[in-house]
Amino acid sequence: MKNGMILLIAVCLGLILFGGGCGKTESPEGEPGGRTIGMSQCNLGEPWRVQMNADVRRAAEAHPNLRVIFKDAQNDTLKQQAQMEEFISAGVDLIIISPKEAAPLTPVVAQAYAKGIPVLVLDRRVLGDQYTCFIGADNKKIGKAAGQWIVDTLGGQGKVVELKGLMTSTPGQDRHTGFREGIEGSDLEIIFEADMKWLEPNARKEMESALARFPQIDLVYAHNDPGAHGAYLAAKAAGREQDILFVGIDGLPQEGQAYVSQGVLAASFEYPTGGKEAIETALKILAGQPVEKEITLTSRVFTQDTIDQGGQRLTE
């Protein structure tokens, strides 16, 4: 036992002498040292969420003191609850969660918060205020801007299909209510609406139903770009894509912006992932600095007229 202790001390001294340290890692000046962040992503079936994880990873890699444990809930609320409980039991230093649904995940987020673990809620909200910080763009504002753009583009009248995101999630609800506010007072007619749960195959299937029922469709408003693209593919298969405009939300360079450049989408409204901002905020929290309860990200709209200029920033 005595010899083992002597050996351990010798190893630690050697590591210190050669810059390796013993225990927590050395950190750049002003940054917290040796911290672990747990991140629960609701699913990786959407390109936008894959990009969010990539943005978090890229931002964290700039700080060698940070270790991020990524978990994919695979669109399963119970699995995401279990992931949160695992992070709590493991005693991670901070949790980032992008929740699948608001109400079912509120209690476990509040549980982590009550135990003194800072929780950053990213993109989709939970209920109440038992979390450290929410980071996301204003989905209601984006939905309203989309509605107003559609009214202007169609001259205030036309037949519209709305393909909704998951309506038990706050972005789906806000993108719907904002859109309805944006078209209020116009003569636009919503002839078909369905919850495609953010997934392109679902959107394509729902659009096939709409095409079979309605000989005239002027525009499709989808709550995300994969939904708009799925609707476009359905219309193209029916030989009707030239008669319909398609509008989506997300605005990723490799997705929504590319679709606009190709003429597939008439417009894509940006929804930033917040990955970089999440790590910046986490660093402040772990360093004991105060942060705002809510951080609202700015958005842009990409159209044929603005895509080459990097889009146009949404205003109030």
C-alpha cells in the first residue's frame, strides 16, 4: 500500500513537471477548467438538428477544457427524459437540451435545475421558468413574416396548404399562430393543413393527399425546409410543381438556401441553430458570470432576389 502511494505521487509529480498535470486540466486564462456538458438532442433525423450538433461541437472544440457528451433521443420523449436523468445522476457541470416536447420534459428539466445543474434550453421551450437560459429565434415573428411575405407575393389572395411541424412542440405552435397573424385580413384561403411532424416523407405524403383533393393550389407554407421540399417532390411527381410556390423555414446553407438558389423554394426563412451561442453562454455560466434568461437570435429571409446578398434580415 505504501509503495503504491509513493508510485502514485511520483507519477503525478512527473506529469506536472512535463506539463501533463494531475487531476483537472489546465485551462486558458479566464475559462473554467475540466468541465463536462451533457447535450440531449431530440432527434438527428432532421438536417437542421444535425447542423445544431455540429455547431455545438465546433464551438466546444475551441475550448480544450470542455467535454461535451452528445445523446440522441431519436424522437422519443421517454428516452429524452431518461437521458436527462442520466446526466443528473452523472453530475455533469451543465446540460444543453433541445426538447422534443414542452410539457413532458418540463419536470426533468426543473429537476436538474433544482439540483443546481445549469440547464440551457435550446430551440424548443419547456413550460415555466425552471431553467437557466433559453436560446432560440422568435418563431412567432418568423411565422408572421412568412405570412406577410406570402400575402404580398400572392397579391392577398390564393389557395394555400399549410404543412405543420410537430404541434406539441412550441416552434410548431408559434410558426402556426404567427403565420395566421401574418395573413389576417387577406383573402388567402387555407384549403388543407396537416401535421407532418417536421419530417420530409410525412410532408410528401400529406401533399399527395392535398394534390388529389384540390385542382388548384397556389402555395405551400411548410414549417421547415424538409417539409417544403417533400411537398415540392410530391407536386413534381404529379406534374404540378410549376404551378405552386413553396415556402419553408430553417435556411441552412446546404438545404433551404440551396433550394432557393435552385428555384425549388420561393423563400426560406432562417432559423439559426444556436449551437455556437449555447457554448458561449455555457462558458459564461461555468465561469460564474451572469447571463440573460432569454437570448433571442436574429433571422433572415432568403429569396431569389436576396440569396446572392446573404438574405435580408427580418425587421419588426
